[in-house]
Amino acid sequence: MGRPLKRVLLTNDDGVSAPGLQVLERIAATLADEVWIVAPERDQSGTAHSITLHEPIRLNQLGERRYAVDGTPSDAVIMACKHLLRDDLPELVLSGVNRGANVADSVAYSGTLGAATTALIMGVPAIALSQSFTDPGEIHWETATDFGPRIIRTLLDAPDRHHVCFSINFPPVAPEQVTGVRPATQGRGSIRGVDLEQRTDTRGLPYFWFRFRHDYRDLRQPGTDVDVLRQGAVAVSPLRLERDHTAIWDALSQRLESVHGR
């Protein structure tokens, strides 16, 4: 990369006080002259691409170029691009660094990825970053810090960057143990069910918790994000909003023609 970027926007889904956002600030400081942070005021994991339509959005300034939004990650990106930075959009949106991997089926529910794809709708290239871990007490944030700037610089001139967002997943190892940086397709089949737990509040009224049940042991397809991470490498996946499954197009056309012609 030649000159530093003029302006980048940072957001996440773990909340404005999350340690991963501090890691992302250090990464962004090596890339841009001006760094803006507009992030949810609290954890918004699992909100995907959702935006708030049925209640007002409030914006709280926490410091110079640092804001918290009482909404989703997508709300934060929209607030930045349509209000705070509407007259001079950022050259890049960085989302993360998420606490935990965003791979396989979980990509569809990720607020980290939701923010990145919303940036594409706003006309701004975007990259999502996630740091995987095996032990929650030992998260190797230094791996994202080390490899993040180099990978982002490489992706800045990638083809079709205005139509895809890149998802970077860092392996759960120290930087010196990383085996490489590889392109990866999105895996599938990790979600094995949803658990629902019912509890009772202090007034005797029921409430519920949802939790996905994941199992990655059987995901062995070479070249997927799960496989690349399992080999100790950084997985870089180009993702897009469109979810067309064109492989079944001909068969689907024949079936629909038969419906019309009966």
C-alpha cells in the first residue's frame, strides 16, 4: 500500500468497550490518518444485518471521533455514513475484532459481518476481523494485531472490493505459530440445534434464553474457513450479500415451467 488511508470507520458487535475494538484501534492506527469509532453501546452479538425500525436511535459522544449507538452494528454503520460522516465518507470500514471466530453457519447471524455488509450497501468497502480461541482465558489478540495490518493492506486493492466484504478469521495461536494466510470458503453444518432455557424472574414471570449448539468436529471439507483455522492459518473469505444458489438454476426452471404449464 502507498499512502495511508485518509479516514477509516471502526465498529463491532461486542460493544464499544470490548477489548477487540481496542485491538482494532491499534490496527487502524497503522493504516489511516483519521480513525472514527461508531459502535453499539452494548453487546449486539447475533444481530446479523438487523436495523432498528420501531424505536428511535440515540447517539452518544464518548470522545473525539468516538461514539456509541444504542442499536445494532448495522445501525452504527448507517449512523456514521448517513449522519456523522455523510459529507466525507470513510475509505474503509473495519468491523471487529470479534471475540471468537465467525465461520461456517454462524456467519449468517454475525453482527460483525452484518456491519461489514451494511457498509457495502452504503458504498464503502469493508473488512470484518475475528479472533478465534479455544480457551476464553487465553485469547491471542496479538495474532490479530500482528497479521491484521498486513492482510488489510493486501486486500485494499482486491478485485470487486465494492461488491464483497472480506472476513478475516485469525487462528487461536500465537503469531509465531501461524502457518500461513489462505483464502477460504464458508463452511456449513456446524449448527446442530438451538437450546431454549426457561427461567422465572423475581415476579414469578417466565423468560427465556436461546443458545446455538455448535459442533465443528465433522467439518472436514478442505479449503473451508473451519479447515483453514484448524491448520493454524489465517482464513480470508470473500463474502457478498447475494445468496443465489445458481447450481440448481436449471432444475428449478424446469420445475417452475411445469407448474405454469399444467
